[in-house]
Amino acid sequence: MKRLDDAMLKTIRILRDESQRSALANAARHRLGGDALSFLCETHQELPPQPAAARRTLILFAHYDPQGVIDPYVAYYLNELNRLGATIIFVSGSPTLIPESVAPIKSVCAGIYTRHTLSLDFGSWHLAWCILRQHGWSLDQFDRLVLANDSVYGPLYPIEEMWNTFRDADMYGAIESEEQGLHLQSFFLVWDLNPRTRRFLNRFWNRFHYIVDKNTLVQKYEIGLSRRARKAGLRIKPFLSAATIKAAYEQSSAHQWADKFDGEPFNNTLYFWDGLIEHLRFPFLKTVLPRRNSPWHDSMAELQNFLEQHTAYPYALIQSNLDRLGCGAASWGVESPAGSTAATADVAGQTP
């Protein structure tokens, strides 16, 4: 009974918020009619009739920015992905983009679109899927499919270091997490395309439903995607496995969050980000860390020195993003490690 009461209170809170009411209406409309293309807002660059024959990696890239800006750190990331021989479909959950910020990515993206904000990054990836199908494209024209988003700064190291380890499996990811069940974190996912994975992906996206509640979305799609893949018999391989990360804890006994190492599973990209970069050459840093310093890290004040010591990533990209958004050290709320909380989801920080 208490669970039902909690659900009712949650629904009431959602209905009081105008943006949430709109999201619920859009989600219901998709369930009834199945037309995700109606969520499309702006087309900044239309897909060509056919993908470039030599670009056999298809990347669906999800973006969101509260000011409608494609930040230089995002353009940098897209340029690095483009070097993999990629065809990139870019979909922003910001309904309107500033045209001047779009110009730098036009040469590296096959299509650039915006949409009504709904279902976080999975909503953007699904719309990209619908757009490519509308244009007559299919997975048969590609060797790999990638899902990526702008919730990370990077790549901090040459992306080929990670990319070239993706072999001898069906599904790959940047990092494996045991939090809330074993899964590949969703900010960078890859599939080798073969009859088995094409069937799995077609089925997944064609049956996708828009979900407003973030926790439900994370459980069903972010965490659930790995569970579905295992159930379908797909072989899964992360760049950094949970076992590899645990072994690296031994090199970080003085870490600020070392008391968590022997406890319940947690999000290593948030609590052990520095160990991943220093010891395991992990190519990504979650944007929420320098923006909000949550969970709190005393070492975040020395982020620039740390990255310049261990990587060749241009820190100016991070600083300019923080300055534009009004984030960074001046805006951090000081909190003790014991009181710090952090989100589990790897979807970008947008309203569902």
C-alpha cells in the first residue's frame, strides 16, 4: 500500500510541472501512434540519400545544452569520432540550437537535428534511428553501431586505444558497472553488426517506448540494455571491466573514497575517475564532476594540473564550458564525502 501511495504522490508532483505534463503527453502520443518523427524540431543538416560507402561505423550522438549551444568540447569529441571512419547522426534534446555553434560540426556529421526534450539520451538515439529509417538507411550498410553522448569530456587519450580493444565479442562499452546490476554504462556503447546483433538492435529500437520518469528509464533501458543483450546471447566486452577496476583500487589505498572500495558497488566514473584515468588510461571524464564536484573530491581543485600531467587533452575546452555555464569551483557547494550523493545514470543531464 505504501508503494502505491508513493507512486501516486510522484505522479501528482509530475502533473504539477508543466514541462513534465508535456513530456507525459508526448510519451502517451508516441505509444498510441508510434510517430517519433513528430518530436523533430529543427533540421540543421539533412541526411544524404545514402551513407558514404567508406564510412562503415554508424554513430548516433545525443546532445543537450540548456543554452542551445554545441560547445567546443563537443565539436572536439565529434572530430575524434569522425577519425574512426564514422557516419554521425547528431540529435540534440535542446529544441533550438544557436546556428553559429552548429557550423563547426557540419563537416563531421551526416545529419544534425533537434527535438522536443523527452526520455533523455535514449530519446535522441531513438529519433536518430527513426530518421535513418525514414531516409531508407539500414544497419546492413554499416559494420558497427555506436551510441554516444555529450556527458563526458574527451577523449583524454587517443580513442583508438579503446576502439582497437573492441574485438571478439558482439557488444562493447567504455566501462562496466556493477551498480544496480552488471551493465555497460550507456555513454559509450558499440555493437559489431552481424545477423545476431542486427536482429537484436532492430527489435530493441522498433519496440522502444518513451519514458518520462528518469529512474524507470535507467532501469529499463540503460541497465536493461545489457540484460537484454545477455538474454539474447550476445557476447559482451567492456574496455574496462569491473574486475580490472577493482584491481586498480590496490594502487589507490590513499584515495579519498577508498572506504567505498570494499562496500556496495558504486559508479566508478564518479568516485574513482582519477584512478581510471591515471592507472587505466580511461579516455573520458564525466562533465558533472568539474561542473558540480558531486560527489565531492578535494582533488577537483587541481583538475587542470592532473589532466595536463597525465593526458594531452586541451583543458581550455573544459574551462570554456564551465565559464559559459557558470559552473566550476566558484559554484561548488562544499559538502563532506559522507553527505555527498551522485546520480547513477549515464544519460546527459537534461529533463526527461
